Amino acid sequence: MKTIKEQYKEIVCGWNEERTENVTNRCTEIADEFAIGFAEWIVNASVHNERWTKISDIKKLLEIYKKKDYE
């Protein structure tokens, strides 16, 4: 499996090497921040809100988090 950075690099390839590296690094930072936010939300939600602990489908939890995060 390719790393997130490798996947982003494939998307933005075609630009000069420096631009590709800069965009790839920033996209990776954004993905990392989002993943950390989701993990923290899961931990806090399961401690403070029992209804989330009843949902075992991680994709469903991610959809709930994304809607919460953008509202």
C-alpha cells in the first residue's frame, strides 16, 4: 500500500519537482491534522456520548465527524 504522501505526489505530478514536493507535503499535513482530529473526537465522543459507542462502523463515524467538522 502506498503512503498518503506517495498518493498525493501521483496526483500533483507534472509540476516542477519543488512545487510537487511543496503541495504533497501540505496535503500530507492536512490529512494528518484531520486524522488526529478524528481520533481525538472518537476518544472524546466515546467518553462523553454513549450513542457513538453503539456505532461499530468506522465509516459511519467518519461521516458523522465530517458533517460535524464542517457545520
